[in-house]
Amino acid sequence: MEKKIQNIIQELKSESTLFHSFDEGELEKIAHFFRSEKYPAGEVIFKEGDPGDFVGLITIGSVEVKKVSDFPGKYIVIAQLKRGSIIGEFAMLDEHPRSATVVAIEDTEIITLSRDSLEAFFEQYPAIGIKLLKAISRILTIRLRQSAKRLTLIF
């Protein structure tokens, strides 16, 4: 399984900003801490308000990110994400509950990194851990800038 994840991460290096700055040896070390998960179309990966205990990277398929609206049972779709995109990074970093619901649009595979695995990775490879946090921070910054730009179009 680890070899499969290592191959997936190598393939995604050019597609995902998460792994751009890592060399092959660093990616090999990172791969040992990830696990592969499969979700059929329509399955909820996590719900808004759930504990944020993992971050995921979409390897196959696509997902919809939704927020609860003010109308009971209604959601607002805020994003559709595909291969190479990360999910769950907010709650993973700030240890708050999930800020949105994520649902598989089609059969989807995600490699996940649990909070416990992330902490073990930081202990074992602190320099690479800092690089990983910087990569996640870059992704968060890009998403924040995109959100701010969308808000200026509304107002």
C-alpha cells in the first residue's frame, strides 16, 4: 500500500501545489504517513461541525464543498474540487470543527493524513514537516485570495 501511495504522490507532484517543492526522498518519507480511502458517489466524506482529524488529497474523482445555509436542510455549494486538490486543511491546522461538508460527486479516492500521523511525521522529520506546513499555508493563502476576489465581485 505504501508503494502505491508513493507512486500516487509522485504522479501528483506536477498537479498539486502541495508537493511541488519536495524532492523524491522527501516524498518517499511523506508517503509512509498517508492512507488511502475510497468514497462512492454521493457519500459524505465529512460534515460541517465534525471534528477535523485528517487532511486529504484527492487522487481520483471530484468532490463538492458545501456550507449549511440559513434555510433548514439547504446547502450552498462553495467549491467543486478535483484530482490534486486538498480538503480538510482548515480544521486540521486550527483544531476547530469542520467548516464545511464535503461530498463525493463521483467515485473518489483520497489519500489522507491523520492528525496523529502528522504529529508523528513532525517529530520524525521536523524540517520536512515545516516544508509541508508552508505548502499547506500557500494553498490556504491562494484560497483566501480567491475568496476575497469573489467577495469584491459581489459587493
